[in-house]
Amino acid sequence: MAVSGHSLATCAALRILDKGGNAVDAGVAGAICLAVLQPDMVCFSGVAPLLIHHAPSKKNFSISGLGCWPQAANIEYFLKHCQGTLPPGILCTVTPAAPDAYIQALLEFGSMSFAEVTADALDLAENGFPVHQFLRDGIGEAEKDYRRWPENSAIFLPEGKVPAVGALFFQKDLAASFKAMCRAEAACRGDRAEGLKAARAVFYTGEIGKKITDFHIQNGGLLRPEDMESFASDIEDPLTFKFGEYTLITHGPWCQGPVLPMTLNILEGLDLAAMGHNSPLYIHTIAEALKLAFADRERIFGDPRFVDVPLKGLLSPEYGAMRRALIRPQAYTTMPPSNDPFALEDRTAPAYFNPRSDPENKSSDGHSLDTSYICVTDQWGSFFSATPSDMSFNTQVIPGTGLAVSSRGSQSWLVPGHPSSIEGGKRPRLTPTGCMILHKGRPWMILGTPGGDTQCQTNIQVLFNVLLFGMDAQEAVEAPRFGTFCFPDSFYPHAYAKGVLRLESRIGPDTMAALSSFGHDVQPWPDWAWKAGGACLIMKDEESISGGADPRRECCGLGW
């Protein structure tokens, strides 16, 4: 089974499975297609965090798929040259990570060549596909941004206009980049692994990489050949968290992945099911637990290569109990305080940790809800999760490549001492994250969604819909959602909607009124709000497999 953010990406993954490929082959094929089919939300030269359950070894792996700031980057540069701002464009570029993540996954866990898994994506880029409503709306919303740069405008505003639904959409230069990588693989006289490495080399140190770094050098960017040459995604043990009979598997604190287990830890022992699905008390309790977890994310999370993140303390039962005790009948309208997870590891908190910090309120009219998602399981029982991302409307497309190189630097802070501040070689604190769940040690669920700061919020609601209320996979992703925003947004300039709680209108006016009386600043989303996520879900037991595909976006699931 495969479930993804677009039907043609799902079909591409299924075709790979039909040909005998495994979940990693199929998942990479579908993820690369998403970069073609949802190019406003996903870039091949962007980010792509991967989770893999490898059935042959029964082991779980995380591949970060997240780039680093160029070595020349630092806060002082932006204070001096950019008036203390993070401007849109190539100055927010970090090393492109998705191609490396995909090729590392194929090398370690796949069975197919780069050309085989890229065939559908290349065809869709070169020969076009019909514009879908979600793409038309995304380009239309960002039209002014696309017009800033001629390379972007030429691709996304053909004939100077937002493309109509049903019109064929082409990305010829992106197809040429795929072809260059495939040619290098075909010319390699070595085995499959050597061919994959040859394809990767074209992107990072060969003709594509040279176009990228030459453009930066000529146009005031910071990325240099040595940044590209030294980059590699981490393949690491994922974060695991046990709750009851289940084990959650997700990414580490270089992204927001730990927010999900932290929230589960805070809610441990509360009878949420007795409160009733989406009742005022249920929504209030989960929203307040999320606020507590997001407050710790803001004050503590960062690239573990640079920042000391006390995961053992954050996920300890003792810390969960401390945080749970802070849930009050009245809503927090600013970030709640943090407790001290460092003390639970018998050590002193670093100087930057301020348990009562509360940033100033900032507003923003920017676009920050990019990303897509794909999950796959194969006949051997392996699981694959990918959350590919990066926008094409906030940075230049590199001429001749079709690539808007990762602008994920926009998820960093220009605040000295902030755990996610800018440093050369450091990774921004990423929003894209997925999760897998084991039941009694057996792979049971793969779950993920786009949606920026709503991702962990969507995932926990979908998970509870299944665990607490017995919904099937499709019911679980269709149920009405809510989201809290009482913390700084992960994207610069880090807007902070103090006290805001958004709810899909289907939740109803009586519930909204009750939540307002609890002190929440209730703001309705429309029914089936795309900003509430686009969840994709696969559930598997010994007898059956099922999937859920979110109708809020273009999601689609197929299986047999």
C-alpha cells in the first residue's frame, strides 16, 4: 500500500512495488514525484526526513534529509548586511538534502537504480501533468512572490498567468537535472551502488552542483562548493517512546519530532476517551498539553550537534507529571513556563535556557504551510515514511536546473543564544516530521502530514481517533481538527498568535463558545481546511491492511 499527497505519486510508488521493488524503492519514487506534482510545496533540492522500518533486519532508522547552513553563515552577517532580517531569496539557502537522503536510502535499503525510481518523475516533469486545484490555488496565493524572479515566473506563471486547472504544467529544466543524474549512473561501470553514487556526485560536486554554487557566488549567496562536497544526511537510530502496548518512532530534536511523544507523555493517565471526542474539555486538554510541549520546543530544541537537548529528561515520567500538573481550567494565552528537564538528568541547564521566556508578539503575512507526505509498506513488511518539503516561491530557481534550493534557513532565529540560532554548519529546527508506531513490537502504523506547526497536532489527533475512539483509517483522517498557535511560528519572522485556537467549523458553535469561555481566542477554520493538514495513514495487522488519505488536499491511497 502507498498513501501520498497526490494520486500520481501514489501510482508511481505502486508501479515500483508491482515491478518487485521494496517499500524504500517505492517511497523514494513517490517522494520525488511529489516534488514535480506539488512544486509549490516540495522541491527535489529541498528537505526530506525519512523513517524506515527494515523488515529483513527488524530495525528502525531515521535519515535526517535536512541541510546545513553554509559555513559562511552567522547572525553577525545578517545583522550587518540585511538590517537584522532573514530576507527571502538565496540568503536563506541551506545545503540541499533530499537527493542525498533518497540516494542514501536506496544504497542502504533499496534494490533499484536512480533511473528506475525517477522514471515517473522525469516523465511528469518533461511531458507535463494536468494542474490540480491545490496547485492552482497555491500558485495563485503566492503569485506576487513568484513574480519576483524571472526563473520562477517562467515556470510557475506560464504566459505570465496563474495556470488554469487542467492545463498541462511542465518543468523542463528539472527534467534535464534528472536526466543528468541518470546519465552519470548509466555511464558508471560499477555496480548498482557505484551508479547511485555517480548520480549523487553530479548533484553535489558535478554539473548541477556547480550551477548552484556558481549562482550563489555570482549573486551574493553564501553556499560554496565545499559546503556541497562535505554534506551528508545522518542515518541514525530514531527517537523511540513507549506508551502502553505501543512504541512511537520519530525523528530527533533537529526537527519538531519529539513534540509528539512529549505530548503523549504529558497526557499519560488522563481519561481522554471519557471526555468525548472533540468535546470542549477534550480539545482544551490536548491543546494545553500541546502548548506545554511547544513551549519546551521553543526554549530547548536545536541541532544536537550544536545544542544539548535533554531528551531523557523531557520524555521521563517525572517530567510528564510536572507538565501535566500545569494544565489548568483556563487556557494559557501566552507560552506556559517550562520545568527543568536538565535537572532530571542530574545536570545544570545551559545558560540559554530561560524557563519563562515569552517572545514579543510578531505578525506576518508570509506563506509557511508547505510540505507533502508519503508512506509505503511492501509485501515483506517494511515501512517507509517521507516528509519532503521546501517552497519554490520564497527563493530563486537556479537557472538551467529547475531547482529552488532549500530555503529552510527560514526556520532559524536571529537571536543570539537561541538554541536554533544561525551558525555555519548548523541545521535549522525543521517542522517536517513523520512517525511510525509499533504494537507489541510489531509494525502497526505509519502516519504523517504537511502543515508546518500543525504537523504534530494533526498526527496526535489522528492517532487518538484510532486508539481512543475506534475509528478506521479513513474516518480518523476525515474527523474535524483543531490547532493551537500559542507559540512562535517556526518560520521567520516567527509570528506568535498568543492564545489562538483554530477549529474546523464542523466542530460546531456550542463547542467553540465553551472553549472561548475557557479563555481561548477561538478562530474558525473553514470545513476541510487545507491548513489543518493533509494526513496520510497506513495501518497493518496480521490479517489486513488499511489506509487513510486526507480529502483536505490531493491525497490518495492505493493498495492490494
